[in-house]
Amino acid sequence: MVSHRNYLAITIVMLVVFFLFQFTNVALESRNAYESNSYAVDKEWLQKKSGVYGAGDLEEGNKEGVWDVSRDVIVYIGHKDAPVRKVVNTWSAYSKKQIKSYETLEEYGRLRDDDRTDSPQMLVINSGDMDWKNERTAGQLDEYVRSGINLVFSGLPDVSVIKDSRQLKRLFGIKEIKEEETTADGLHLNAGFFLGGETAYQAGNQEEYEQRQNMELVFPWYILASGTRTYMRGLYEDQVLEEEDYPAVIWRNRLGRGYIFVINGPYMEDAAGLGILSAVWAQSEDYVIYPVINAQNMIFANYPGLADENREEMTERYGRTMSEMMRYNAWPAIVSVYQKSTMGLTCMLAPQYDYEDDNYPNQSDFLYYMKRLNEQKVEVGLSALSVSDTPLEKKLGEDARLMEETIPGYRFASLYCRDLPDDAIDSALSDKFLETVRTVITDYNGDAEVVGYQSEQITRQTVISDGYRHTFLEDFRARALETALAYTSVLADMSQAAYPGDTNHTFEKIIYDFGWNTQHYWGVFQGFARTTVSECDDHIRNFLAVDYKETRENNTIRLDVAGPQMPVWFILRIDEGNVSRVIGGSWTKIEDQVYLIEAGEPSVVIQIK
């Protein structure tokens, strides 16, 4: 038996522990400032569109930089309304270079002296717009590359044209045309081109093939000559060949003092082209250093849903109501995925999905999520979408009423717009309820300009990947954008679980695939910053405003930075050596010979050993 003295002691200890726990919970609640949004600041103090620095298009006149230095010039040859031209223009603006466009090779040859573009850093050629039947074309290109101008070809001439031209074979580094058309089973991307290491875009079974394989797998089978370097090649399930005997897709040749880079496919026609241009630049120099955003975003859109909607289907699928599924199924799983990821988290609130029924948001649920999200340092944004045909103006009015009744004075800093047209987005942003929104998030639509300004004071960020259905092409594009911008934005749309379109759209399926994809495909980029979308907004504004110059003497690189607030970030890629010290900033090793440099002062010195 327990003595009275021991019983009393045990009781006292239990009471002390109970009160300690209670006191801890009360303290946590008292410090949980969920009623205000620290990201909703006065936009007047933020970098604006008018402060963006870009070397610009030479046709529109040079934009003066901070220093009187000669800006690198990128020449594009091809139709000016082609997607490739938009990619080259965007990349030039992001990397603070100048661009000059010509419709034809003949026009460039005639005007290059007058335009002072006789020695561009890179000449990007849209092969589909070239007159390959002109016998002078190959000779002119050969002359340019031998003089030291690097050539980048988006696509190639028809295989029949190459077959009949020894000059083109020599220019492109093609030894043999094994087959005029082959169908590969997958593609192999070598290490050292994009950040993230090597990877194979080859499905392991039919289900994975149907879900992920959307790369271009039909192309001519070119065997390359000695002295070339292959970056991506085709793969076959039933053939094991020497590496040089696989069909080349992306490769480099060298003639004289210059390089020829061939991208034999459509990969230069969308945002992946930004990473390709950064990669070929790095492959043609002893070192390169260029500004990046440095932001890794995870977004759960339309979460949480606060109204008890779609009850019949929710009960049938989950055995729970919408509110119960969101709290007891979704929330623990989302926290688990977030904590295992390399990204910051933003939840784009959906107070309701259907604004035409009689189900209204539960205010106590709303307060519960606001507290839990704040504890996890998750940003709360607003979704502009609904499953009903409710006009956006009415939806925002309903959302504003909920906020005023539940958390008066709370303001959002970010808005998820999915695929809304610009005029609808601008109309929404004019609503007083959204006056503190500083950045909007849109789905990827194929445009190369993945970050920019929606208006003078509001930035725009693009979702790079649907984390639930991450395909091989999306992964290729994601690696390209990590290479060019150190930026990604991965989204899961929870409305698919709340109003599923088919049997695969259960929450369990969505969260499992999303968690696996984010850990498997983005785990190699953990050296970059985890950001919410508003933190990313700060990075984007500084990235777009920055101007810089760099010089190297022996093993010392000097980087001068001007324009934005600090810090700003740069990618440094070097052929040999390792960073040993950074004065005026700091560094993080991303992978072999690749470093993230954080510039904390206007003058940064990087020492290589």
C-alpha cells in the first residue's frame, strides 16, 4: 500500500506537472500573434518595378548601369515573335546582359559592325528560322565560331540537310547519322550541366510512363565525333551501348576558339531555356558568377477549407466531414511533409469552395488553423478561386466579412490566382480588402518570365511544378530554373481532394505523391533558402533591382554590387579549385565547383584555393 505521505507527495508532483503544462500552453498562446500578418507591410517601402535594372534590348537603347563598363551582348537570330527569342530576352534581363535581335544571319552580317555586336558573348540561333539551303550559311557560322563567338542552336536543320553537308557535320560535331529517326525509351541527363547531378528520365513501368514521361523521345540518331561532349542522350531498355554510341540530344563541339552548343529538341522554347543558357555559359568559361533569387517555396493552395461542404462525397470517401478531413487527416500530413522538405510553406486559404450554397465558414476552425499555422511559421495567403461561378468581387466581399468578424484588421500579403487573366487579377488587387497584397502566385503557362512585376508595387511568382503530378519534363524545367535562378515553387491544390474529379484525387494519394516528389526531386537543393512566398518576394525584388560587375585576378574574384537592399545572392561556378574565403559576405557549397554566394556588403571578395 502507498503511505499517506507518499500519496500526498505523488499528488503534489502531479499537480505541479499539470500546472506547468497549463502554464506552458498559456504562455504559448499568449505569444502566438496570429491576429496580425508580419508580411503585410507598407508597399511604399519595398523595391518597385521602376527600380528594376536590366541591361535591356539594344534596339530600345542601352539602359545605363551603375558603372561605366561594357555589358556582355547576347545576339539572337530568328523570328522576333518566336518563343526562343522571349527566352533569350528574359535570360539577358535576369543576368544583366544586353540583347540584340536579327531576323536572319545575313542581316546580322550586314549590321554587326554598325551595331557594335561583332564580338558577342553568345550567338543564339533559332534553327527553324535559318536558310540552310544557302551554301554561305554554314561557312559564315564556321567563321564566327572559329573567331571565338560561342554558338547556341535551338534545334537543328532537317536531318536530310545535315546528311548532305560535310560543313554542317563538322560544325555540329556529327561523325555519323546512324538513323534518321529513332524512338528512345528515356533520356539521361549528365552531371555538371544543370545543378542537381545526373538523372535518368526513364520510366520503370507502364504506370510511371503514363504519369511522368512527357519528354521528346523521337529524334535523329547522331553519333558524335571525338572532341565533343554530351550532356543529354537517349536511352533504350533493350540496348546497352558505349556512352558515345547513344543518340546525342544536347552536346558541345569546339572549332577554333569557340564552342558550338546543340539543343536538339524544343527545350529552349520555354522557361527551361533559362537554365540551358546559364549552363552553356558555364560550360564555355573558366568561371561564371551571376545573380539568383535563392528561394524554395512550397504552396498548399485552397487549404484549409473552412465550410462543411460536399458532405455526401466527403463521408463516402473519408468517413468524415470536410472540416474533420482537413483537420484530422490533412493537417498532420501537411506538417510532416513540410518538416521533411527543403522548402518554406505558404497555405493559400480557401474560406469556402462553393459560395452559392448555404454552408458558411466555421470561425472556430479558422482560429484553430491560424494559431497552428503561425506556430509552424507558415504564411497564410488567400486563394482567389472557388468551385462555383461566383463573381470574384462577391467572393472577396464574403472573405472580407469573415475576416472582419473573426480577426478584425488582419490583412493578406499574398494572393493565389491560378490561371486568372491579368485583367481579372488587376481588378481583384484594386479591392480595398487586398490593398496589402505584395505578391501574386500564378500557375506556369509556358512563359519564360517566371518572376516579375504584376504592377508597379506588386510582384508575380510562377508555380514551377504541380507537386502531385510531377512529370519528367517538369523536373527538367525545375532543374533548369534552379540552375538559372536558384528558384522553385511547388504546389498542391487541396480543392482536388475536397471536390475530387476522379478516384485518384483522394487526399491520401495527393499527400503521398506530393511528399515523395518533393523529397525525391528537390532534396539535392537543400543549400538554397526555405522561403514563404512573401519572403521570396523580398528576394525577387532585390534580384530584379541588382546591378553588378565582377573581375578576377589569379585566385581572387572581386564582386561589386549596387542597387538593392542587402543581402543578394549569386551562383558561382568554377572549373578548378574551391572557395576558401569570402570577405563582405558568406558562401554555401551547393555541389562540386558550385557555390551560393551571399553578398552582405557592396564589395565582396571571393578567394579560391
